[in-house]
Amino acid sequence: TIKKKIYSLEKKTFLLEKLKTETLSLIGNLIHNSGVFLKDENKSRVFIWKKFKIFYDNFYNHVDLLRMIGGVDYKRGSLVSGQRGYFLKSPGIILNLSILRYGLDFLLKRNFVPLQTPLFMDKKKIRKCCQLNDFEEQLYVLGKNEEKYLIATSEQPISSFHAEEKIELNQLPLKYAGFSSCFRKESGSHGKDTLGIFRVHHFEKIEQFIISQSSKSWYLFEEMLKNAQDFYLSLNLPFISIEIPSGSINNTASKKIDLLGWFPVSKTHRELVSCSNCTDFQSRDLNILQNSSKKKKEDNFVHLLNSTLCASSRTICCLLENHQNSSGILIPNVLKSYTGISFVPFLKRNT
């Protein structure tokens, strides 16, 4: 019958549309012509290197140091929430909240609007700002119907903050300082930085997010990166900035630069910041436009940019290793008014 044929064709259409969407999502953004066109992540271009006089007399890693100041309980955290669980205590909490508040104030002075985001998103919305593999490797699902997901970064809800909107040109750029808890499975990182609180399933983060005219987004990309570099310079933390090559960049970004903090005990750099210009890749799905005189719709999609300012748990790890001395941890000058103390003594030494 005609009704059965209509139903059959509608079902096929739905499945084909779904296949089309999933296939198109595998096609990444265009890499900016200034990018590094290589497959090997180990050939990332190092272009900024900041080194400071280190304060420590002894070499203790961040895992031990946080325990030595009485700032964490790893054992009870693991018993309560499983692998990579932790309780922050006393100076651990003070450091965590101080870094977050300092980060927020840092961006406020640079004309960012603070935004505390929802901690979960509707599946239809989060699909428009995530890659498909994120659903397997990063995102926690809520409930049996898989219709809501815990966010992995405040970038996700902020990218949808102006979905289906047309923004007046005189309002751009819009600069947001996102604050949220973040939740990540870390399924693709087995055995990688599993000790301490550096790579955990739950943490707090301050995020830079900018909505821009297409003509100004690359200038703002450099501004975001400088904000992150200035933040870690103010904390006297050594770092390098590297440009991620095309073979390792995620699908959404046109260009990506990471800032890696120096961890002296393991003699290695670890990621503290990821800075990306996603151009109009996400705004097309989210239908975020600028209200301009340009006639073609594709010429009016805004550019979306995002960058970590600080993931507080990682910042704590880097700070502890670089600001230790023989009897405790020296608090950076910019944090003293937030912590109320200038020094955190060791409760007991490692044995």
C-alpha cells in the first residue's frame, strides 16, 4: 500500500540522513595555511620557551608533594570513587580555589565576561561541538536513554550559548571566561600520567571562549594564547608553547597550539593549555551568525575560539614541583592575597 511505501521510504531517509551526518562529522576543519603539515606529533614546532630559576633544593614529584603538605588523600579517594579518585584537603583546597579565583580575576581584567555553565548537555547539542570518538573516550552519559552527557569542558556548553542566534556586528567579539567542573573518562589514556591529580576524571577549569568576526579571529587567537602565556608567567612556571601538526590536530580546529609546563622531577613537559581556532566549523552546525550586509549565509557564520586558561589540578601539580624548597612550598606572589599564606610547610618527609 501507499502508506507502507511512505513509511519504508521515510525510514530509509532517516537512516541515510544519519549516515550522512556521521560521515560528514569525520571530515575535519581546513588547516590554516600557517600550520605545521606533518603526521608525527613528535615533530611539533616549539616556538616559545620560558625558563626560570627553580626554587627547590630536593627533588620530590607532585604526587608526593601534595601528600607531604597534607593537601590530599589518595587512598580514601580511590576507595570512594575508584581509580584516580581523590579528596583534596586543607592547603590542597586553598590552592585549588585560589588558582581558580585568580584565573577568573585575571580574565576579568582583560574584559572577559564570567560564565558558570551547566554541567550536562542535551545529546543533540553536544553532538554539534564534539567528535564522535569523544563519546567513547571522554564523555560520561547520564541515565539509560543516553540523552544527556556530563561536560568534558565548559567550551561545550558555551559554544551552544548563542546557538540559532544572529549577533550584531557591534557586539563582536564576545569574550567569555567559562568556569565549570569537568568530567572525563580518559579511556584513551591508559597508563598515561595516572598518578596524583594531574590526569583525573573530575576537575575544575577556567576556559577562554571567544566569538568573533571571521576577519578578526586570527588576531584574537594570538590574544588568547598570550593570555595563557602571561598567566603562567605570572605564576613563575617554566613552559614551552608548541604548534600541533596537522596529523595530530582534532577535527574541529583549524590551528592548535599547546602550552606545556615543565615538570623537573620527571624532566618532561606536560600539557597545561590547549588553544584552538575552530573558525566556522562549529558555528555552521550551531547556526550562529553575524548580522552583516553580506548576502550569502555562508559568509556570515561567526568564528569560535577556545583556550584553557587553567585546569586547577594540573596547575597545582606544576606549581608544587617548581616552587618546592627543603621545608615546603613557596606560594607565588600573585596568589598570596588569595591563599592568605606565603608558605606551606611539609607535615612529614618522604621515607
